[in-house]
Amino acid sequence: MLNDILAISPITIIAIAAGLILLLTVAGGEKRPAPIQSTHLNLIAILALGWSGYLLWGHSTDAAVFSERVLIDGVFSAFGLISILGALLAILVAIAYLQEHKLAAGEFLGLILLSTVGMLVVIGAGDLLNLFIGIETMSLAIYVLAGYLRDSKLSQEAAMKYFLYGAFASAFALFGIALLYGECGRLTGAASIKYSQLSSAFKTGELGLLGWIGISMILGGFGFKVAAVPFHMWAPDVYEGAPTPATAFMAAGVKAASFAALIRFIDSVILVQGQPSESLIQAFELLAIMTMVVGNFVAIRQTQIKRMLAYSSVAHAGYVFVGLSAWLAQPGHEALSGVAYYLCGYTFMTVGAFAVVIALEHRDKTKANLSIDDLSGHGIAHPFLGLCMSIFMFGLAGIPPSVGFFGKLAMFGAAVDAGRIPLVIIAVLASAVGAYYYLRVIVVMFMQPLNKEAKIIRSPWLQSGLLTCAALTLLVGTLPESYFSMLRSLLKSWL
Amino acid sequence: MDILNAHLLSLITFLPLLGAVLLLTFPRHEGHGARGFTLGLSLVEFLISLLVWQRFVPSNTGMQLVEKVEWIPTLGISYSLGIDGLTLLLVLLTTALMPLVILSTYSSVEKYSREYCMAMLVLQTGMLGAFLATDLFLFYLFWEAMLIPMYFLIGIWGGQRRIYAAIKFFLYTMAGSLLMLVAIIYTVWTLKDQGGITFSWAELTERLASTNLGTAELWLFAAFALAFAIKVPMFPFHTWLPDAHVEAPTGGSVILAGVLLKLGTFGFLRYAMWLFPKAAVFFIPSLTILAVIGIIYGALVAMVQKDLKRLVAYSSVSHLGFVMLGLLALEPTSTSGAVLQMVNHGISTGALFLLVGVIYERRHTRELSEFGGLAKVMPRYAVFFIIIALSSMGLPGLNGFVGEFMILLGAFQSPGLPLTFSTAELAQTGVYLLQLFALIAIILVSRKVWSLQNAQRGQITLIFTFVLSIVVALILVGPPLASFKGGLLTQPLLSVASDTEPFREIFALLSAIGALGVIFAAVYLLIAVQALFYGELSNQKNQNLKDLSGRETLIFVPFILAVVILGVYPKPCLDAIQPTVNAYVKHIRQGAGLTTLQKPAKAKVKKTVPARNSTIKSLPSRNIKELKVSPRGKLLRRLDITKPNRVFKEK
């Protein structure tokens, strides 16, 4: 039992830190307004995340604890690290935002940490119930974060929309879980929602129609969380309305966690039945193609930068699905390590891009959202900001030398290896379309005149967040070997 | 010193990037320090490249000064650089142009000159890296990364429609390159079973030589060729070029025309044709026809331009058509000539863009009708302009002649290319692919026609383009119908099984048509010269134009020297180029299953042209010496005699 508790310490550390932060906030008494800035709370959050991340980085032995209900293994450490990194970067960029918009810091930090706990549970879940609890923990915190700007209607709308859609998605997923539970009972006589038992049941027995319905319902739930087309409708509104640091966190962390859980689910429920059928792979490919095409093409038409980034995040979910299709077609660690690498790179780039947005959302003009044209001339007026944004945009467009390029190479390479060449051609063409709207941001920032006073938020926290994201985008992109081979060995031992 | 020697190529590649980083420490709004620094750095770069030339052993046809370090071993990616006879002169061209470009920025760039210098230096790293890389991943990285500084150069320092031009440039090039990326990925991952995954150019060459990829090879070549054809640019993928050139700042145009376009032609030889020789031979007829169309089309369009810069831009389309013709003929003389012509074009066209920049800075217009009689007020400028124009139109004694002549001579005697794909399935795929390309070509051309109509250009151009597009399509890939036996390319493909006749006549014909381009070049360049310098000095605004300043003279003197030296004594350059290029041609011909050259079968030929019966390798230098002094009539007669006589057989 003690070993079990120790094994999940990456999760508990963050949970304890979250509790501590909330307690310290309350301990301040009934000060109104609540403190908007508190260095020690920031430090607690950053230290907790750093510690947990350190533990995951040094992960060596796999463990299935609490009678196989929590799996501390390669996937947990590979993807958990991404979620933690996302949370860390989101906090770095959030501090300046909270100050500028006079928002309470304690709750915000606490909610981000709680949501991270949820993500880690999602990633490590060894049974479908833990998965569900994790998803709900993660999501509930984010619903609140989305509505954190209490006097902004857009923010309220975002929270409401996300919550309602999310509730439906959860309900579907839950029903799917129930169906799988029944299916497992039908096949083995002992119903269970543990992955280990589901696997052994589906390995031998033929999965019935209800089982497949259950699987597709759960996949739909994941599709909602990662904003894959056609489950993406909520994304633009929520991304636009939510406070920008929360959007950054949501875009990066939730995606990584949900993909990790999806991978675990596919591995223990679908892949155990043997090589998946061609039609199943094609279904995944179709999902990938729709997501990439819709995401990229609709992003072109956007005028609000956050909506543009929302559709871009939809498109990037599509690229990840290319990697997943490759994995389904040819199960192995090559495609999966590409996926993990890509999600990590995506985290740097997207949090970075939102950080630039945060820097431009100074108080006297906010509420009305930032349009792409508002960026005009800022690249020249603020070279550091412009340089960072160029790095993120070129990275998201997949131009070398950046983490976005190498990630695409690794995933598309695996897909070509698995013989999915038409899919890869569509994917690269879609990213050519994507280049258009990323370039537009750079055009506006550098090639159009400054039409208003170029006022930006300056804060050491924000600057360091931006610098970290930009440096990681370039460094991990040009020297990917150590991280990439670590992912490979982690996922190789997992499979 | 040893370390320096071992990493000479890394030094030359990354020194500019380091310089760009150091430029960040310079004050932001004061340009002179930054310019001086960049000028010094680019001169050092040039000196290092001379050192590279000195270390270079011409007779060695492999990669030299090789550096190789494992970089991403998990995916078989290594950091490896190397230089050979193909790239040596291109590297020299790059490093030589850069100081001159920087020198020109003293007057042409007014705002953000520090950032301009940074973009130029980053661009230089990208270009040199793309030339020197011997790993496909590294090559692609430089190839794509190069777009970024060029995009900023056009977009920030460009003219009126700079944003449109910058985006068009970026997206055109990127769309092509992405398909090349898929091809690279496919090649690498398909061949990974043969001893592990690798991106190494040399290793992949070996593996590809011993692997039969079947129809996939056609697609792979097509993907590579598309990326390079856009970069060259070959007709009909050239539409980004006039926009990019006209809108780019002077320095950007010089580098774009001088070096960037050469990456396309370089890529054809080093990657597309080298890696996939069988497919290359299959596509060469159609590509050659496109190259010749490019020669004629570019020249004709250049003739009717009213904007001087646009004229020079279209002349690039024409000149690069020559280069492509030379490369595709796969004949040692013509291919060496093509490589030399890449350098020549870089010098001549680079200088022309700088010259255009000079009057643009003075008058802020490039309309030919605004000028006239400038020879009176700007005599020195006129002299320089005319010398460069003459070199660009291929006047014997100047550099352009050597390259163009070798290309035409070689292409004319090209032994031709028998079709090596002989199964019906392959032929079918080929027809299908070709018709796809033709369709794309027609769409692009009709769009061009449409925009011409909107711009109210001359009716003749309009009708010409329209008719051309249809004729081209029919000639190329028209389906067999009634008495028409099918297009030039469909016809042999459809009856392919027994047909091993070389495409020799086609090459002879095409080079004859291409030769017209030389005459057209004279026409449009002389039109420009006339409009600029002769006639009355009628325009009041031109009365007080200043002649070239000392600094500007300093820019053009090296160009004039290069033009004359390369024209009179090209031997050192040819010596560096030829052994390597011969090896390239040999490799591609062998890989495609084509025989090497045989001695002439007919004794009659032997008598008429005694010099001809030795191998082709010994041809170029001798002929050029002879022909430089011959009058034009004699030259043509000579060409007539040298009609191809050698017989080629399959192994």
C-alpha cells in the first residue's frame, strides 16, 4: 500500500500543492478584493509542478498500483510530462495576465493545479472509472477557468458552452463505459472495467455490436476533448471567451492528456483484438482528414486571433490523428513517439502564441477581443515579441528548424512506413494551407504600419515564459535526439 | 588550425548566422555600424570560400572537405557537409555576391538596415547550407529555412505589392517543397530495411541504385522535380518570379536571381536526377520541352515589358530555360555548360538587378518610357549597363557566350534517351502523370491569360499565350485521335514496348529552337538599352541625374572583371566543374540503363570532323577556343556538321 502511494507521488504532490494554495488564499482572511499577486503562491505552484515533472522525467520502473487501477508506466511519464509542462508554462504566462486584469491569483493557480491532477489521473488511469473521474476532475476545473472573467459575457458564454457540451460528451462516454462493462461480463462472466480484464476478455472473445457502440461512444468523448471534427464546435467560442492563459492551458494540456488516454484505450481495447481492420483505420484517417481540412480552411477566414488559434489547434489535432492512424496500421513505438513529441512541441508553440496574445491584451482595450489586425506593426515596435511570434508561427506551420517540423517528420515518417501515403500527402497539403494563415500573422506584425499606440504588458514572468517557449521550440527542434530517443525507449518498454 | 581545416565548410556555413546573432548587439536605429560589420564579415566569408577553392581537388569527383557528425541517430540523420565540382562555383558565387549586395544597401535600404543585414546573413547561411548539405534532412532543413529571411526581405523592404509577392513566393515554394518532403520520407522509410534508417545522400544513392521501386520512382521523381521546377522556375511554374522580383528590394532580387534560383537547377542534378535516374530519363523529354518553352516564352514576354525590372525578371525565366536544357540533355558538354551558365547568370543578372536598382534609387521609377538619352548624363553607368547586357545576351568574349554555347552544342549532339520503361503499366502511369501535369500547366496558363486580360496588356501577348497553352498541351500529351497519332509524349509511350529509339532528333530540334532564345535575348536587352540610353534626353527629370558614385563603381567593377575573365578564360572554372559533372552524367546514364558513348559508326564523319571522334570529354575547351574567334556563319555551318552521329545501344 505504501509503495502504491509513493508510486503516485507525482499526482499527489500537485494535489497537495493545490490544496495548500487554496488554504493560503483563504488564510488571508476576507480581504476584498482577493489578492491578485502573490509570489509565494506562484512559487509553490511552480515548485510542485517542477518536482512532479522531475519525478516523471526520472521514471525508471513501471508499476501498476492500486490493483492495476493506476498505471505508472511509459505513457504516464511521456504524456504526463507534457501536461505538467503545459501547466507550468500556462502559470508563467498567467501571472502577468492576472495582474493586468485584476483577477484573484490563488484560485486561478489552484484550479490549474487541480486540473493538472485530473490530467495525470486521466493519463495514468488503469480502468475506465478512473478515466472518467480524471476527465471530470480535469474538466470541472477548466469549466471554472473558462468563466474566470466574471464580468465578461464572452467568458461566461464560454464556460456555459464548454460545460454543456462537455456534460453531453461525458454522458456519452459514461454510457459507452457501461456498455463495455456489460460486454466484458457477457464474454467472461465477470464484468469489469479494468483495462487488464477488458483486454483479456476482448483478446479471446468476439466483441459484439453493443461493445462496438460502446467503443465508438467513448471515442466520441475523446474526440470532443481533443476538438476533432466533427466534435470541435465548442472550441472557437470557448477559446475566444476564456481568459487567455486558461485557453493556452486548455489547448495544450487537455489535448495531451486526452490523446494519452485515447492511446491507452485503443491499446487495451482495440489492439488486443489483433491487427485492426482496414475499415477501422480508414475511419481514423477520415477523422484525421476532416479535422485537418476543416481546421485549416476555417482558420483562414478568422479575424480574431484567438479564434484563429482555436481552429489551428483543431488542425493540429488532425495531424496527431495522422500519427494515430499510422500507429493503428502498424502498431509500434515509432508512431507513438512521434505523437508524443509532436504534442510536446505543440505545447511550446501554442502556449507561446497565446503568451504573445496575453502581452498585447492590455487592460484599457480588452473585453473587446484582440483581432489579428490589432497586431499590425507590433513586430517592428517590439522586436522581442515579434521574434517570438515568428518562431511560434513558423513552428506551427511546420517550417524547419523548429519542433513543429521534426514532429511532423517523425509522425509522417511512421505513417509512410505504415503505407498510408495518400493520408500523408493530404496532411502536407493541409499544412501548406495552414502556412497561409500563420504567415498572415507575421505579415500583419512586420509588414503593416503601426496604426495605434503599441502598448504591451511587460512582466518578467511573461517574458521568461515567452523566452522558454521560444527557446524550447528551437532547441528541441534542432537537437531532438535526446528527448526523442527518451520517448522512444519509454514507449517501447510500454508496448 | 587543424580544427579550422577540418571544419572549413561548417565555418563558411555558420559564420553568417553567427554574424546575424552578433548584429543584435548593434544599436537599433543606426545602420552604418551594422552595414560595415556585415560587409567585413561577408568579405571574410568570400576569403574563406577562396580558401575552399584552393583546397579543392578538381580531379576528385566525390565529395570533398567532408564533415560528418551523428545528429539524430534515432532517425539516421547526420550533420554532414561536403563540396564537389557542382557546388564549388555556386558557393563562390554566393559568397562573392554578398559583399556587393551589402555595399549596395548603403543607398538602397533606408529603414531597418540592421535587420536587413541580419536577414541577408541568415539567408546566406541557408543558401550555403543547402548547397553543402549531403544529408537529405539537413538539405531540406536549409532549403525551407531559407524561405524565412527571403520572405521578410520581400515583405518588409519590398515595393507596393510586397505582401502579396512575399506570400505568393512563400506558399508557391512551400507547397512544392512539402511534396518533396513526402518523397524524401517515402524514400528513406522504404529503404530503411537495407541496414537501418538513413538520410545520407551517398548511402541512399547506393541503396536506390540496387533497388527497384517500380512506378513509385516516377512519383518520387515527380515530387522532387516539382519542388525544383518551382524554384528554378520552369514554365509554367514561373508565375511567382516576376512578382517576387519586381517587389523585392534590390539586394533581395540580386540574391533571388543570383543564387536562390540556382538551387532549383542544382537540386535537379544533385537530387532529382541523381537519385532517380530511371524516372528522370522518363520525364526528360517533357521537361526539356518545358525548358525550351521557358526559353522562348520568357524571352517573348520580356520583350513586351514596360518595367525594366520585370524585363530582367522574365529574362531569368528564359536564361534558366537554357540551364535546364543543358542539364536535361545529359551530355557532358551541355551539362558542364549548364553548371557554368548558372554562375554566369548569377553574375550577369545579379549585376543587371543592381543596375536597375541604381536608376530606381535616383528616379523611383523603372518605366522604360520615363528614360532615354541617359548616356549623356550617366556615361559610366551606360558603359557598365551595356557590357552587362551584352554578357547576358551571350556576346562571344563575355561570360554568357561560353555557357550558352556549350549548352546548345551539347544538347544538339546529345545522344538522346531511349525509353527504358517498357511495360505497358509503366507507360500507362506515365501518360496519366503527364496529362496531369499538362492539366496543371493549362490551368496555370489560362489563369495567366485571364490576369493579362485584366491588366489590358497587348492583344498579341494575350492571343499568343492562349494559343501556346493549347498547342503545348496537344504537342505534349494530346490523346490519339483520327489521323493524329497522339502527342509527342503519349505517342511513344503508348507504343512503348518495342520502341527503344533515342529521342535524339527531339534534342536536336529543341536545341535549335532554344537557340532562337539567344536572338530574342539580344532583342529585348537591346530594346532596354536603346530605351534607356539612346535618343533625346527629353525627360526633364533626367537632366540632372548623377552618374555612378565611387561606391557604386566599386560594386560594378568586380562584375565587369568577372564577366570578361569568365568569357575569355573560363578554363579554371571549367576544370573545376567538368570532372564532377562528367561523373554525374555517367552515374545518371548508367542508373537509367543507358549506354555510354560509342565511337562514330560512319567513317565519313571521321574525315569531316577529325576532332570529333575522340570522346566527348575532350570537346568543350577546344571548341570554345576555336569558336570564339569564328564569325557567326562559320559557327552555324559547324553546328550543322556536328549533327549527332554516334550510335547508342542499350546494355
